[in-house]
Amino acid sequence: MKTAELLARLSARHPGETEYLQAVGEVMHSVEHIYDEHPEFEALAIAERLVEPDRVYTFKVPWVDDKGRVQVNTGYRVQFNNAIGPYKGGLRFHASVNLSILKFLGFEQIFKNALTTLPLGGAKGGSDFSPKGKSDGEIMRFCQAFMTELWRYIGPETDVPAGDIGVGSREIGYLYGMYRKLAHENTGVLTGKGMTYGGSLIRPEATGFGAVYFTERMLADGGDTLEGKRIAVSGFGNVAWGVALKATELGAKVITLSGPDGYVSVPEGLSREMIDYMPELRATNNDVIAPFADAFPSEASFMAGRKPWEVACDIAMPCATQNELDGVDAALLVENGMRYAAEVSNMGCTPEAIEVFAQHRIPYGPGKAVNAGGVATSGLEMSQNAMKLNWTAAEVDARLREIMGAIHASCVEYGTGADGFINYMNGANIAGFMKVARSMVEQGVL
Ligand code: 2IT
């Protein structure tokens, strides 16, 4: 593969789409050697076809706020690739959302979904709507307005959205209600649904639990366990909550959480009471972590405007957003003794950070493998909806564990170097890519 040429052409065609170009660059560099061993890939222009989304929907979302003012946001759905299954991926509601971010997320989703072992294609969507400071009524009206456009493009066998940043069970409920009304049908068209209308047990916990199951296996590869390990976590949303719950249960200490305003340090590790407080703080819709330290003044201290990567820890688990851990942060973490990096946010580490990990031979689990338990459990929700039955929490959790084990095995199979060092990023990219590329080859030029 002429990777440099491909990337140059792509950046000329999509100037300024930095996150998208970053995500494509990472995957293409990982797969170029394998690609060249398969002349049929080059002949069928698999790379050129894979890097462009199948289609992108953009639409206007007008809605009325509590003061009676008309607001206008932009809505998107990027349907990236459905070679192995229906389009699948979350919706992000955040002020930063733009086409570049949704294309990077949709592109990553293709390979992540392929890794889950389930038949799921890649997509992503969302809006630049910011839920921060909005009332429940405003959120409902926005979700309803968003769905009046989106519903034409999705369906239980074609494209199944879910949550992401800013879209949790409340938003999924409002979105699902409007879809049901417009389409006149009750189907598994969204995942992350509430338990009263077709949701799956363990879906709320799945991204965080899956991330800890994967991390446990990374440690086992190094002859290590989670017992007594200090974990620096960023974010304080659904994903950070699931990580904190499972990691603490397995004997680790979660010693930080963070928000856009700074981080909290909890040297003795989060207690169950603190973990239970996380969803409460999230529900205030203010997107700040400072009140956490006010709620637990003797155990937690707030560091305004700083990132958690300055604390000494054994494991770093970024759980907030893309590019939240850069080269400087990575160097500081390594200097302070960090031994494993398990990225839970999508593309949470910059290329420079990944380079620092590689230089110091720090095992690094990429987001598309570590956080795949979320979408995998969405796939399990789809299966339950199709069969019109519900599995028990224990059954879903057992399947999630099995899937995370399979993802880890793929990373090891494709990522172990001649010297025995496991490059989980290359492994994940190659394993995901090979499945999608083979499926595209078998199905012809489309
Ligand atoms: O990034 C992700 O994998 C998600 N936000 C979950 C997607 C899904 O369809 O459950």
C-alpha cells in the first residue's frame, strides 16, 4: 500500500478534517505490511474504498428552548461501512461535534465492531447540541426534533444507533419514543434502551466492565494482576463509572476522576459511596468534577485546570474523549512509574503519546479493543430484541467476558512481535481490518 500517497490524497480531498485523518493514518500504518501480502486488496482498491464513508446525512435540527427562543443545531449520521453487518455506532451530543470527529469515530467503529466477533458494520452520528445546562424538557424537545429527521435513515436491520458522549439512557428514551411514534413499530432500532422497553441488562456497565476485563488480560500477559494496582482514570461519565465499579471490585484502586474543569485525586481509591455518587453528579448536567471534592472533603482533593496524568499510578485509563492524553502526559506517566496504558475513550491518546509508550515498551491497549465491550453488548441487546426475550445479567456478563477474551486473543495473535512484545494497537487494527477487507473482497466492488 502506498500509505503516504493515500493519506496525502485524502487530506487534499478533506482539508482540515484532522481527527478523521489521524484515525485513518493510524490504521493504515498498522495494516500496510499485511495489505501488501494480499494483491487482491490492491487490485480491488480496498483501502481507497474503506477510508471513505458510504454516505453522510446532515440535517437541520430546529427546536424551542425554555425561554421560547428558537434554537438551530446540526444533526449528522455517518454510515461508514456495512460489509459485515448493519451500520452500528453511537450518537454524540456535544458542542465540539463536527464532521471530522464523527468521521473519525465512524471509521474507528468499523474495526472495533469487526473485533467483537458479531455481525456489525460501522457508523456514528450526533449533533453539536450541548446538553450542558439544559433542562429535561429542552433535552426531550431536542431529541424529538433530531429524530424527526434521523428516523428515515435508520432501522433495526439497516442502521442501529446508540449512545456516546452526551447521549445516555434518558436521551435514548426520548429518541426511541419519537422513532416508535413516527415509524409505527417497536423494534430494536436503538440500543442502550431502558429495561422497560427492550434494553439489555449490563449494557450500562458494559463499556467499563469490558475495559477492565481487557486490562486484566493485558496484565496477565505481563504476569500481573489488578490486585492493589493504582489506576488513574479520566472523565466521570458512564464509562469511567463502569471502570471504577469493576476495577474496585477486582481489588484495584481508582485514584483519580476528571472533568473539563480539572481532576480530583483520591489517594486511597474510590469507595463504593463515591462510585455511586458519580451518576448523581453527571445527572446535574453541569459537566464539572469540582463538586466531587466538596462531597468527600476528607478523602478527595480538587486540582483545578489540570489533567490526572501527573499522579503516580500503575495503570492509566483515559475514559473521557479523543486526544486527551498527549506526548507530554505520556512521558510524565512513564517517569512516575506507570506500567500499562489501557485507552478506554475513542482515540484518547495522541500519536505522540503512543510513540512514548512504544519507546518505553509500555503495553498500550487501543480504544477500539479496550472499549469494544460497549458496542458488543449493544449487539447482544439486538440479539435479544430479535428473539423477543431477555437474558439474565449473569448471562450477558458471561458473553461480554467471552467476547473481551476473543478480542484480546485477536490482538495477541496479530500483534505479537518477533521479540515477544505485544503491540495491541497493531493487533487490533490488523484483526479488524482483515475481517472487513475479506468480506469486501468476497462481495465484489460496491
Ligand atoms: O464508541 C462506541 O463504541 C459507542 N459509543 C457505543 C456504540 C454502540 O452502538 O453501542
